[in-house]
Amino acid sequence: MIDKIPFNKPYFAGKEVQNIVNAAYYGHLSGNGAFTKMCHYFFEERWGFKKTYMTTSCTDAFEMAALLMDLKEGDEVIMPSFTFVSTTSPFMLRGANIVFADSLADHPNMDMNKVEALITDKTKVLLVMHYGGVAVDMDKAVALAKKYDLILMEDMAHAIDSYYKGKPLGTFGDFAAFSFHETKNVSSGEGGLLAVNNEKYIDKADIIWDKGTNRAAFERGEVDQYEWVGLGASYMPSELISGMLYAQLENMDDIQQKRIKIWERYYENLKVLEEKGFAKVPHIPDFSTNNGHMFYLLLDDKMQRDALIKFMDSKHIMTVFHYLPLHNSPYYKSKHDGRPLPNAERFADTLIRLPFFYELPLMIVDMISDKVKEFFN
Ligand SMILES: *Cc1c(COP(=O)(O)O)cnc(C)c1O
């Protein structure tokens, strides 16, 4: 029995268990079997990523990318402060320093006009995150990466099946990291994927992904035995994970359609709040698509936002805030260079996310919207 409308409910396509059973019957449960390869094929064919690697999480996809980049102590990585912590540790573990950038005034995405001033001769990586599936200004990101010879990486955790000027997000960067955590559009509970678009990293990626061996070359018949040829790790998930994910990928169009409908219903219901000056609704710039990842409102201040969360809770509806800015976090505070990042701080204080999941009926979206309006009346 559900006594509360949850914020999230993991999507279940129905074929997940069948895929897992099939993997067991087939007798290949470790990684890189048929389902892993089908997931790779899906991503490479549908969106045009050059080479993809299933991983056990998005965080692990970042770790794998950070290894591939061959970062040195003191290299700098520019990324938004308003994002999930997964993006930081993989680079810091390699000895890099993080330089946090502020958000736009009207959207949590990184303000690309403020990035150039942060670039030094130590900057090696520019990392962008497409918040809520809304594209960062990729013309600017690509131009900066080119001008200063930076590695460009995209955090795709929110942005699967979203596009910038018609081109799939995740295909702009040298690398892109996806998450299949249960809160994302498609999920395997925990899981991720690294897309490598720059060919020069692919041979090394094959080796790192497979524990430092050249098994990929062996499977292609290029060498007659596989052996230890480099440093590696074990980011490859089992067939159980890939089988679960594949069942969802097969329903990708249905999932996206349904989620976009939910988003649009919230938007139609709640845009009146912006017209009346009570709260702001999200706006999708012309250059971006909407992939129905989440719906949020922006309130005036933290007190009002927290009061709305409490009010919704009293109506048995779970709502949540989002990211506490990383530059202010307990671990990082003393390491930050002290630059104020006012927009990131404001979004942390004023953003509220409403229940959002595949199974959420539009009738309940209407009911939730009514409760939100009731709060402002
Ligand atoms: C969910 C999320 C991640 C982390 O994904 P995991 O698969 O849990 O490692 C990274 N970045 C962003 C923006 C996320 O929302």
C-alpha cells in the first residue's frame, strides 16, 4: 500500500526478468556477453557514439574517463558547482584540481560565458552537465575546448535522448558519461555507460575496461592470446545488469513520450504561477530539446521553498530539493578558491522537484499541481 505519492518510482518494462533468466540459461552471466553488446549497439546506432562501454555506474564511467585522460597532479578540471558529487572524485583521485563554475542566472546549467576567465595553462578538461536534460550551449563549449586544446566531457546523467540543435547530446565531447541509477529515465538499479567519441582513446579504453588485458583485440582475432598489456580496472557490469537495462532501452520511445507528456502537463498547469509572479517554471531554450527528465519550480527564497516541501508533505506528496553546491560542501569548502558562485547557491536554496516517474498518471499530476497552487493561494 502506498500512503504517499513518492518522488520517484523506478520504471519497469516487464521484460527485465525474462532477459536475466535468458542470460542464465544461455550460461553467460559475467560481463560483455550478448546483452552488454546489445546495449552498446543500441547507443552507438541510435545516437552515433563512436564506442561505448557499459559500466557499473556513471561515477565509474567518470573514473574510466579520468584514467584515459592521463591526468597529472595539478591539472585543472572546470565543471559546474551545481551538479552531483560523482563528477568530482574521479578527477581528484587522479590528482587533478577542480575549478567550479557558476550556473546561468535563469537555469542551473553552467554559464558558458563565464568559463573562459577560469581557463589557465593548467586547465586540461572542460566538463559540462546538461541539467534536467536541457543542453548546455554546446557551440560555446566546443569552441572553448578547441581554442584552448581542452578535453571536453559531457555528464549525460540527466540528458539521455536529448539534443542540441538537432545533434544528440553526448556526441559533442571526447567523452560522455551516462547513469542508469534508478532515478534516471532508463535504469538498471545502478549502472552507467561511458561513450568515447575521440578515436585516439579507444584502444586504451578497451584495455582499461577489461582489467588491463587485450581481450578485445583477442576477440577480434588480432592477437592469438590475451595478456596483461596495461593498467586496468573492472568497470564492466554483469549480464544481469545489461539484460535489465536492455529491456528498458527497447521501450525507449514509449518512456520518453510518456515522460515528456508528464512534463508538459506540469508546465501547462503551473505556468500560471510564473504569470502571477509566485514561482518560476523551467524554460527550454530554442537550441535544446526536452527529454522529460524532471520538473522543477524556482521559488523566491529558501524559507519559502522549504515551506512548500513541508506543505506538500502534509498533503502526502513527496517533493525534494536538489544539489547543494559542491564548492560549499563539507569536504571541499576549505579547498575552494573563495569565488562566490551566487547562481549555483540560489538554485540550491530555491529549487524544488515535483514527483516525476513513468507511471505517474496525468490525473495525479493535476492533483499535485492543484496542491502546489493551493500553497500560493
Ligand atoms: C545521478 C547522477 C550521477 C551519478 O550517477 P551514478 O550512476 O549514481 O554514479 C552523476 N551526475 C549527475 C548529474 C547525476 O544526476
